[in-house]
Amino acid sequence: MRLTTAQALVRWLLAQRTELDDGTAAPLFPGVFAIFGHGNVLGLGNALEEVKDHLHVWRGHNEQGMALAAVGIAKATHRRQVGVATSSLGPGALNMVTAAGVAHANRLPLLLLPGDTFTSRAPDPVLQQVEHFGDPGATVNDAFRPVSRYFDRVTRPEQLLGTLPQVARVLTDPADCGPVTLALPQDVQAEAFDFPDALFAPTTHRPLRPRPDTRALHEAAAVLRGAERPLLVLGGGVRYSRAAGRAVRFAERHGVPVVETTAGRTLVPHDHPLHAGPLGVTGSTSANALAAEADAVLAAGTRLQDFTTASWTVFAPGCALVALNAARFDAVKHGALGLVADADEGLRELTDVLGDWRADPAWTARASRERATWDAHVDRLRAPSGTPTYAQVVGVVNDLSGPADYVMTASGGLPGELIGGWRAVGEATMDVEYGFSCMGYELAGAWGAAIARPEGVVTTLLGDGSYLMLNSELFSAAFAGHGFVAVVCDNDGYAVIDRLQTGQGGAAFNNLYPDVRTRHAEPPRTDFAAHAGSLGCAVFQADTLDDLRAAYRAAREAAATGRRPAVVVIRTDPSAWTEAGAWWEVGVPEVAHRPEIAAAHGELAEGRARRVRYLG
């Protein structure tokens, strides 16, 4: 079949299918987000136009934003589908590097197709080309290498025959999953080759479920049998394996309390008697209390990031760590006994080996008792009191959400509120992008989630800083006809970083608007409602919690029926937070002009002394 490189790539995209949880097949690549420029409009652009009735193409308005929307699709479908984004060479391509970082940090599949310079080099330097004096083959696309799981520059059409199977492997592999970048020189995009028909044969990718090594399985079982206070930690790998039910049944059979990481949130019903809450800095006192006393931890599907482990102070010295993970890279961290396997298969086989073993009933009962104390604390935070707080806003959204709905955030103070305070109403219904914590993902990712999850209402919560950082995809979603709700909490700046700054002894500086340099006696303020309205969104404003409840109800209806984003704007208190009291290591200066900073550095040394760096 004689096709150009671009045509062949697009036809291959169309041929790839994915198996969903119910056994049915769906497109592996549900669509392409595109901003065309001279580096991709003729080759890839024409190829996409030829199949526009079979492969959706959505126009973005910021390359980073549209690529983040593609990431949102991957998370909302539990890595079963992959978003694609294409741009021209130069600033457009570099704008997508941040999105690649988000996908890489969060182990999410993403396919990026940036245009590239001419392989012939005949017209060099072309528009937007950055020339390297000592390396004529280098282009700005090489910036994708550190944030790609797989990178290739396709310099001949026939190279697709070797690289496309690797693209599919990385995007669907539970251990190696992450972003793929195929740099496409614009002359090569247009060159033709006689491709074999077999390249375009329909292919269905099914979730891989590697089983654990038998010896490692029995070693892990021995560790758990020898424990008096075991704890099960559930991470994102359990979500992507669709093993939440298996994990709950494991916990029930063996009487093991369960806690969740950021990526593992909403895997366990909130009121389940074995659910002790979320773990870590942005978690709960209930989960952290159990972690501090556990003598064995089974960490399933988690890379144990610093917020989860409170910079490795949340676990007790001498605690045994068993890491069940599809990626051996994660399974061997911190001296853990690695159990390399799919989460569902690993938990199934581990429970068979453990048989009728159960934890001490007194320890099992601690989970619900500790969580009840945390729930009472959150109830107090949610109670009306003056200027609305983040906790109160989250409480209103939580109360009005159903099991098919989906909630999101990414940066600032709201991750702590959702991770610590949200009460699960449906399984795997939260996306807190806290691997890269990318400001702007809240709106762009919500567009992708709305595409992927038409059956419920997607709600994203964000601060004014994130809104100003990246809001263009509100218009993209409105134009394309995808509805979701965005709750914008206006608290006068970067409030959570102000809290970190002042909480570690620093002077309030350059974060909240009163502490930012300006030549105005009365600086301008952003009218978020007017701005969102100008981007085609339905808009609702609220001053009180009662206003918010009514506005959020109306916004849900508008998003569902109006096929456009609905934005709720509310002023919030910049000084009220949900906190679990866990420690987090940050770089406090050893020498500073403020005695408060010196005192904070002393506390840093105390925290480091409590850190457990190796649990083997």
C-alpha cells in the first residue's frame, strides 16, 4: 500500500484497539489534539483530514493545554485509551514538553507527534529552527528525550515498521507506560513508501497481567504472616489494574487495614470498616497513625512518592516493606522485598498463599476507629464559618456528586483538600495530578476527562493562580462541545506557596497580591466570571456556601445539557487548610537574615533525624 509516512502513521492509529473492562473493544487512540503549523499541516494535517470521519481531531489553542487534555483522557480511562497531540516544530513543540513531563511523572500514556526540520537540510535554517553550531542534527525536539519513555525521530518512511510496535508496547505496558514522542521531519512526513498491508491490520491491545515469581510470593507471605500490625497501601497501579475489588477482598479476608496514596484515592468505599483514609502529608491523621505503628507494609501499585511517605517519616523504623508492583524499578526501592506482578494477579495469588491467616482483630478494628476521628475533624472544617474555605467548597461538591461523577485538581492547596477530605462516592473517580503538580492541568485535563467520561459530570477545582496560568482550553472545550464544571476559588494569589514560605520562617513575598510589587495604589483584579463567559462558558458566581450549593447544582445542569464548560467563581479564605500534621522535607536555608528561618532550619534537622531511608 503506497502511502506517505503521515498517511501510514494515521492508518496505524486507526487500526489500534483496546480492550475495556467489560471485554468490549474501543479505539486505543480516541482522537488527536492538533494545532497546525508549517511543520505538520501539510503532511500530518492532510493525512488526518482524509480520515476525519473515522478519527476525531480537536483543535487546541495552546499546545501545552491540548497535550494535557490528552493526558486527562489517559487518566480518566485508567490507561486504557491514549490521547494524541501534534504541533509544528519550535515553540509549539516545546510547549508540549511540560505535558510530557506530567505523563512521565504520573506513568500515563501519551503520544506526541511534533513536526521537525528537514532531513535533507536543504532549506536550513527553516522558520522556527534552532541551530546548534556543533550538532546540525539536534533540534528542539531533543528536549523531549528526558521526559519520554520512548523517543524516535523518523527520518525514513520505512522506519515506521520498526518503531510503531515499540510505540504500542510502551503505551500499553503496565511497567514501562509513559509518553512517547515521534519527531516527524516535515519532508519525511510527505515521502511515500510501499507499506505492507499487515501493518494496518486491526490489533486489540489487552491489559498485560504478569504473575509474581513463586519464591518472591512465598517470601512476601512469610513477611506478612510474621507481622502483628500489617498495613495495605493502595496506589495508582491498583487503579490501572482495575484491582480495587480484589484489594478490598484481600483486606477483608486477612483483616488488614487499608490506606490510599494520591493516585490510589477513591479505590475503597469511604465508609468501609477497613478503610483508614489517605496516607501522607496531604493525607489523614488516621492513616498516618496506623502507618507509624505498622510492622509490615504491603505497598501495592505505588512508587511511594515523598508526599505519600512524609519524606520517609511516616513509617516506623524496623517496618518490613513488601512492594507489589508491575515495574521492578519501583518494587526494589528503599530495600523493599519486591513482588513484581500485576496488582490484581499479585493480590489474588498472595491471598491464596496466605490462606486463612488474619491480622490481630484489635489491630483490624483500629482502621474504622481512627478514620472516625479524622472524619469528625473534616466535618468541623466543612461547617460554615465566615469566608468560605477550600474544605467547605470541597464539602459542597462532594455532597452533590454521584457515583458516576469525576473530580479533579492538580496544584496549590486543593490537592490537600481533595486527597485528605474527599469521601469516595464511586470507584476510581478522582484525578489529583500530584506527580508533576502542573498548574493549568485542572482545566486542560478536565477537557480530556470530559471527552473520555460522558456518562457523568466531571468537576475540576482550581485556584485563581492556576486559572491565570492556563485557561485557553476552556474555549477549546466550549467550541468542541464538551461540558464539565470548573470551580474557581479566588484567594488573591498563590496562597499555598505563601503558606509554605511563611510557615518556614520567610517573609510574605511575591505570592499573595498584597505582597507583590506593583506601581498601582489599587492594582487591577481579574473578573474570572467575565473572562470565562468571553471564552464561551456558562458562568455562575457565589459568595456564600448556600450560593455555592445553588450555583454548583446549576453548573452541573448547564455542563450536561449545554455541552460547554460551566465555571463557578467563589472567593475563598487564603489561610484555612486541611492538614494531617505530617512532615515534609523542603529546602530551608542554613544561613538567613531572619531568625524565624534559622528556627525553621532547626526543625528541618529534627525531621531528618526521624527519617527512615531504608526498610530492608
